[in-house]
Amino acid sequence: MDTQKNSEIIARIKYLMREMGVRQVQFAERIGVDTSNLSKYLNAHMPLSDSFLNRLVVNLGVSKEWLLDGTDLPFGKTPARTDTVATASGTTGTPVYDVDATAGVASGRNELFSNENIVGWVNLPNMSPHCRIVRVSGDSMAPVIMDGDFVAVRELSNINQIYWGQIYVVQLDDFRLVKYLRRHTDPNMVVLRSENPNYDDMDVRRSDIHELLLVQHVLHINSRL
């Protein structure tokens, strides 16, 4: 593997660590490698091995195409799904909020994620401790996200750093949307795209976006249980 490609892969690994909100020690534990070896990989003191890269793919669900070439999406077109999600009592795990990610007028993040809106907690593997779980209504993102599904979202430290093609909760002046963000020909604009082909693309000015929450997981409740 040449030096340039090695550097690009390392940059994508560091991107994953930032988005997961973990330090090297936690990241090493998550993927099952020695912390000192991870440090050597990230500082280019040791060449990236297929074994190491495969650990990222298997343990994090990362797209190998994205990891190697920057194509595809970090976690593929369809985020990870679970068969059943049940809330539980207690205060450990990821909080579940009794709010709809696609309903209501604009509200501040503190209001949206207030403690009064917490209805339970879930413990799921490979989920960032910084995630929050909210409900989605509507079919604009079907079949990736169905009406009534829940999504685990996390706040981005910089809303100007958009990873194109990923799904976000987009906060505008008057409403919130769950959409793919695609690059626009005008750098001051973004394209909001639905999965459902019955919905047209929306062109939105970047300055009109107040907040972006990255959708990291889609959680499906099996209503037949």
C-alpha cells in the first residue's frame, strides 16, 4: 500500500473515532487490538495490515470500500438494524426520548433532549455512548427507515463538516427532516434527498440549517411481538 493511500485510510479511521466520540484506548478495545499497535497504525509507524482493516469492518460495520477508497458510505447505504428494541428501566445505556425526529416546529437541542422526554434506556452493542434515540414518522426514507422506526443520532461538533451521502436529522427554521445530504453544484447549498422515490429532492441553503444530527443506527420495533 503506497504512502498516500495509507495516509488517507488513517484519516478515515480518525474520522470514525471523532464521530464515535472515543479515545484511542476505547477504540482499540472496540475493535480488539492492542492500544500500542493502534497508536503505531495511526501515526504511520506501522503499515496498515489486512487483518487490522478487517477488524474495523467486522467490529464496527464499516464499509470496506469506504475505508479503502473513500467511496460508498462509512456504514453502507442502510444503517444497522435490530429486530426488536425494547426500552428498559434504569439509567444505563442509550436514552430513548419520547420525541419525533420529523415532527414539530424548530426547537432547541436542550428542549428536544430534556430529561423529561426520556422514556427508557436500551443497551445495544457497537453504539456510541453519545447517541440519543428518537422516533421517526412518515415514509420519505422507506424502506431504509420505516414509519415508526427509531434512529440513534449523535450531535456533530461542526455542522459545516458534512459527510456527503450519510443520513442526518436536519433542523431548519420551521421543521425537522430526516434525509440524505448530497452535494449541490452551488457550495452554499445542499441537497436533501429521500430514499422513497415518490419524494422530490429539496435544495436548502447551508445558512438555513441550524443543526445536524448524524443518524448512526436505525432501530426497528417488531410490532408483531
